[in-house]
Amino acid sequence: MAEYFKGLLSFALRLGVILIPLLTLLELVKGQWEGKKLKGVERFLSAEAAMALLAGLLFGLLYGAGVIVSSLREGGRRQEAFAVVTFLAVFHSVFEDTMLFVAAGADPLFITLPRAAVAVLLFLPLRYLLRR
């Protein structure tokens, strides 16, 4: 029983080491990006959509969806939100999921590369079609 709790505490600490820096990073990036143009990204997405995409990539669909809904309420474009949601449906929580699975012993490339390829193959044509 003591071994079980020792392992549980060890895993909880590893989760904290992963999640706390990610949350901090998101808040720092959000503070830097607000009101500024994003070089390179602005060809594909507005600053609001890029923030929603970053939130979804870091923390998953629920947090990213909250940022997307907030963006739409502030006048964001529905087509752009749809493209971001489509991308996140395949490639959500990539940093968090990958780090958690690596902490459990999985291969990060096996987890990340197929998801990234499918997400990009869906996003780029969809974004192009939605702009028309």
C-alpha cells in the first residue's frame, strides 16, 4: 500500500512539473500577444484565433474552446473558428498529452507526428476554402 502511494505521489509531482510551466507559458504568451500582430501566423489566422489555437495545443479542447467562444463573442470570424476547431479536433493538447505519455514511457514521435500530419492536411485546404 505504501508503494502505491509513493508511485502515485511521484506521478502527481511529474504532472505538476509538466502542467505548471505550460500554464505559466500560456499566460506569458497571452500577455505578449494581446494587441500585437503575429508575424507569419497572420497569413493564416487572426491574433484571437492564434491564441485559441495555442491554448488548444497546450491544454486541450476544453480550454481552447473557451478561448474560441470568447473570441467569437468579441466579433471573431466563424469560418476561422471552424478551421481552428477542426485542427484542434485532431491535434489538441499536443504538448500536454505528449509529455504525459512520455512520462509514462511512450515514444513522443509516435504520438506527435501522425497527429500533426493529419491536422495540417485538414486545416490548410479547409482554411483556403473558408476564405473564399
